[in-house]
Amino acid sequence: MASTQDRLDIIETCTRMAWYADHRECERLGEIFADATVLDYTSLNGGEPVTVSPEQIGSAWAQALGRFEATQHLITNHLVTVAGDAAVCTAAFQATHRKGTPLGASLWTLGGIYRFELTRTGETWKIAAVVMTATWGDGNQGLVG
């Protein structure tokens, strides 16, 4: 059985992903992502999952999120399963993106489920994979482009 500390550390690691993204602290993503991380955003963007480094994630997110005046990624209802040095954390998310625009709504909100796979190295949990499953959206998705 996983310790309470493991569960708290896993939840905090997953929460930091949203915090660093929203506060544009992309240089800190190396603290929470494994050297090779699988990102699967195919439910929203199509295509195939990609394997990338924390630096590649930071660069891509800085560019994509930098287009917005503000973002807020809320992650909640964490369900954590630990098996030795591997863990899975499934959680609900809501991500709101704000960008002033002369035409159309200035907000786009997306909701769904994140599935994080984590590995423990020493005392640290790192995200090795993220699967984002979008289940609903509202507002102006055109703000992304």
C-alpha cells in the first residue's frame, strides 16, 4: 500500500504542471517531467502521441500559452494508484484561456480528464506520460490559432 506521503507528492507533482504552465514558469518543468515524457493530446488535436524532453515541453508551452493574456488550469478529484516506483494519477481538469479579441468571445474553456503516469527516482516523483482526454469545451476555440 502506498504511503500518504507518496500520494501527496504525486498529487503535488501533477498540480505543479498546471501551476508552472499558468505562471509561465516553463523552465521549471524539468523538476516534474521525466527526461523522456509521452504527451498524448490526441483527443483535442488528433495526430499521434509524442515523446519529448522537459525542455521541448517548456518551449512548446511557452509559445502556445504565451499567446494568451492568462490561463487557469484546475486539476482536481485525484485518484492515485501506486505500485512500487510507478504510479498513475487520474484527475479531472478545467482549463480556461483568456485572450482579448475584437471579434468573438475572449474565453475558451476546456474540460476533461488527465491520466498521469509517474515514476519515482530516489525520493522524487516525475511525470513520464500525460494523456489528456477532452470531454467538453465552451467559448471561442479559435483563440488557440
